[in-house]
Amino acid sequence: MITLLRKHLTILTYHKVVYKHFLITRFNLRNPKWVADKKNAPILTDQWHDNRFKLFNDFCFESVNNQTNKNFQWLVFFDTTTPQKYRDIIDSFKSRMDNFYPIYIDGMDLYLPSIKDYISNFNEEYIITSRLDNDDCISKYYIEEVQKRFNKQHFMAIDFIDGYSLQIKPNVKIGKRIDQYSPFISLIEKNDNPKTVWSASHSHWKREKNVQFVRHVNLWTAVSHLENKVNGFGGYGKVNIDDYLNTFIISKNQQDYIKQHIIPANNFEYYNFKMRLKSHFNYQYKNLKKALGVYKYK
């Protein structure tokens, strides 16, 4: 009996969670280098906030709030200049989701220091940090799939290459997307002055040796809308919208809107063909450059 009890305790100890997982998002931090959207419209105005909070609520928040694995903290960074009417909305997010942690800081320059300062309060042996933009969304299995790759790595980025591109304005399109070193990367590291995934831009990881690439697990959606600074629609192929909406949980209003207004992939076959070729070519080209040592590792 004692032997069985010891064996049981050993198994429990072995499976004890030794990491803390943080999903990290920046929202409206003031940045001198970012003063307008892709149409040169001013940002951080009331109109910008209204539109961005709607996108955040309909896509980003709902997708994170419906994760199958709740063992994480979602740190969302807001600027100290955020008006009270939007702080009230932020408070409502907190009331709807226990692991939503709003943090107010004074501008973009304090973003990375504030992340590190917050994480320093935890003494788990390992830290996992995952990045997510405030206008994108993730599969309900995202957190679960990231943590499945945890194996006590001292420093390892996890890059899920396959996802989706969803355009909601000016019309609705959806397609598959291949994006290596995308804005959805996670980082597993030893909790010894951890760098975190936000220590560099997502494209930096092409210069890092320790990257685990995961194919054919579609866990993210880049949402294209009228205010995107850089990204546009980059999808290809046919996507079953019912299957998609069963995995990517978004607001009911957006689900209905997408179903009613989506343009069938058959209507843009040439674009589909072109984007399929471009996506696969870029993926193979990046891998070739990495194999040839074109990227200088840091």
C-alpha cells in the first residue's frame, strides 16, 4: 500500500505544472512612430477607440474567453491616457473573464519593461509568453496546443505556421494562410530573467536557432479591416465557414454578418491561385534562406 502511494505521489509530482503562461496584448499605447492608420486617418481618437474596442470585443476577446484551457493569464496593456468611458468598458471585460488582466502604462516605451516587471512576481520554473494583436483572434485550442509543446525547454519559440486570413471590410472573404514568423509566436523559456516573446518583433525569430515549427494546425486568424496599418487579406482556398466558426469563437453578431455577406472563394479564383503560389513560395524561400545561413543568428 505504501509503495503504491509513493508511486502515485511521484506521478503527481512529475506532472505538476512548473510554468506560468501569459498571453500578452498591447492595445492603445502611445507611440511617436505610429500616428495614423493605413489610410492616414489619425489614431487614438474617440472614433478610433470606438472601432477598435468593437473589433476587440467581437473577435479578440471572445476567442480568448472561449479557450478550452484556462490555465493562463491574459495581460492587456492600455495607455494611462485612456478616457474613463473606455476604462468602464475595460472593467466590463474583467468582469466577464477572470484571467483578463488590464494593465495601464505611460506609453509604448514602458511596454517591455512593464511585461518583465509583472512576470518577475512569479517563481514558476518556466515562463511561456504568447503574443496576440488586439484585432486578431485565435482558435479555442490555441492555449492548449501551445502548452502541449512544453517540454522544459530553456529557450524555444513555438511558431504555428498555418492559420487563416479573414477580411471583414469592405467585403467579407476568408482563406487559409501560411505565415512563418507570424505575430502569433510563443516563447518557452527558463524563468531566469526571461526575455519574453515581446523582446523583439515577430520577424526577428527568423534569426533565432531555437524555433519549433508546427504545420497543419490552424490556430490563428489575421483579421483585415479598414484600419489595419500593414496587413491586408492574404488568404487562399476554400474554407468551410461553419467548421471555422465552431473553432474560432467570435461574437454572435459577427458570426451572422460573416455568414450573410461572405463572398464564395469561387468568385476570386485567380486571386486564390496567385495567393496559394505566393504563400507556398514564400514559405519554401524562407526555409531555404535559413538552411543556407542567410539569416544571421543572434
